[in-house]
Amino acid sequence: MVEPVQTPESGDSREALLAWLLDSDPSIRWQVMRDLMDQPDQVFARERARIATDGWGARLLEMRMPDGNWSDETFPGPGMGNTFALVLLKDLGLEPHCPQARGAIAAIRDGFTWVWHGNRPFFEGETEPCINGRVLAVGAYFGEASERLVDQLLEEQLQDGGWNCEAPDSHRSSFHTTINVLEGLLEYERVYGASSPVTDARARGQEYLLERRMFRRLSTGEVVNPEWLRFSFPPTYHYDVLRGLDYMRAAGVEYDDRMAEAIALVDNRRGPDRRWPMEFLHPDRFPLEMEPETSAASRWNTLRALRVLDRYAPGA
């Protein structure tokens, strides 16, 4: 059983933690300013603008092939290089209207099709909702969302409220697929505005996670997968407790008692230095080295954990 949330940290340790987070890449700094320091838009916007020309974002943009696409060489299927690269650029916070973003998006929009899926354009997605949730998220973020893809995902929602790439053979939803689709639908509503069908679908998907207390089997109460209790960035398509709670925070979901154990778990993964470690790295991540050492303190995990706790356990 996860222990209760620990006692609040002092103001001095919080200040030191923020200073450590700010001593990093622009992609982390601007989110710290926005999410943890409540800085004005114009302050963090200046830092965010640097992502296109400095640090991890610039390096990722430079990794494109001459045709403007990212290589699929390290991934299991066509289009995955583009998918994972764009998801990472979104998570870094690349300004979607900057010239570098528009050039990258135009190359993929005009030069890539899902050849195994009827030559559908990239932003219309393919057949698996776990991939299509990611495609919708980046399509919405960069202003290229497909209504056809939104409708497809809504039609594929299962009776229990989630989604599964193995459907219709499987009638049970998958945490992995569900979080990918939820993030896609949330980004779609953030950019294009709320609509009842999408909002209702997200509410059902959120309930799917909450009914399972964010990581337990509904039938037995057992932990579905112990790996979900350890945190990594980037998550690629994988679910974990921190990713699930960070979605709930971003979606504006109010505190629910069924989150309590997951919130306590996040708090208790904090190290003696009050930072969260990089507990492992998914082998299918995009090959951009940001925080390559496992067990070392991770700014990505610390940023995400702090904003979850600030939302759901203030003072923790």
C-alpha cells in the first residue's frame, strides 16, 4: 500500500528546486515559468521562442532527412519517426506557428502518406487508435487536425469508456491506448474549442482511469503493471501513473478521492534531494539524448511531478 503524502517542503528547498529546474533547456524553463512560477505570458513566451533555435528542439529539427521527414530506421513501422518526433516537439513546446514548425509540418503534410492504410495523408491517421491519438494530438497542436480522424476515434470508444488497438477482437480497453486518445482529444478541444461529443468521450475515458484508481485492475484491485509506478520521459505510447495524472491536471479534472493513492505514489517517488529520478528510458523513444542516465535526477520527471502535486496536493 502506498503511504500518505509526506509533509510539505520548506520554501527554501522549493526555491532551490526551481533554480535547478531553470538551469536547463528552454523547453523545460518555459514550462517551469508557466506551470510552477505563474510568470506572465510575455516572460515565458520569450523563453519558449528559443526552442526552435537552441537546445533539444533545435537538435530535433536538425535531425530531419533531406525530404523533411524524420527517419523510421529505429522504429517498427513507417511513419513512426514523424509521429514520435512531432509528439516530442509538442511536449517540448515548440511554438506551432514559428517558421521552423511550419516548414516541418508542410513537409510531412505534403510529402507523407500511410502507404499501408490506403495512402491516407499523415494527419488523417492510420487504423490503430494508439497511434491515431498521437497523430490527432500533434495535428491539433500544429493546426492540422482531421475531423475524419476525430470521428473515427469517437466511433472506436469501447463500452467501458476507453480504447484498445486490439479492438474489436478485445472488448476491454487498454491504459496505453486510452491515454494516447485522451491526450489527442484534449489537444483537439484546446485548439478548436469544446464540442459535446468530444467532451463526453473524454469524460468517459477519464472515468475509465478513475474507476481503476489510475493503475489498478477493476476486477481484483491488483496493480495492472508494476512498470506504471516508475516514471520515464518521453513516455512514447506507454502509460504510467505520472502521465495519467498530468493528463488529468491538463484537462482541468477536479480532485477525486480515487486519485489519492496515485498522487501519494508520485509524492513518494521523490528522492532524498527532493527531485524525481529518471527511472528508466523506453527503448522505442525518439533517439534524441536529453536525460540519458537512469537513476539520476530528472528535470522532466521533477517538472511534471511538481505540477501534478501543485494541482492535487498543494504544499506536498
